[in-house]
Amino acid sequence: MANPQNAPLAAAKPINPIDPAFIADPYPALNALRESTGVAQDAFGMQWYVTRHDDVHRVLNDRSLSNDSRNAASRRSTSAWIRE
């Protein structure tokens, strides 16, 4: 996943999916994420937000990112994949 600014993922502001402001209007936070790193975990570390079309396409087509246990042996480090 390309990171044009070479910014570390930690620089992305965590998304809090239970924040009332995010629930009311998630688009400003998602747009800001898209403009920065494009990928971030939520504030609880439970889910990833992928906001760029090319990155979404890659995630959906990469079997190593599946939660299917049959793919566990072929998994790479998620953080290494994101920084590619």
C-alpha cells in the first residue's frame, strides 16, 4: 500500500466509531484519513479503515489478509504490507 508522504501510520488520527460526532457525520474524518495515510485502525484496535480505491481493491484481493484460518500460514505482517 503506497504511503506517498512516507508518514508512519501512527500519524493518522485514530477513528473512534462510537464518537457521536463520527456517527452523525463520518465523512470529515474519513476524508482527512484519505488525505493523510489512507489507512488506520480504529481507536480500539479492532478494525481497519481503508479509504483509497486502489488500497481497498488490494485488500479485497489479498488472501493473506483473510480471517479464514486456512490462510493463516501464508499471512504476512499487516504493518509491513501497509508500508509497502
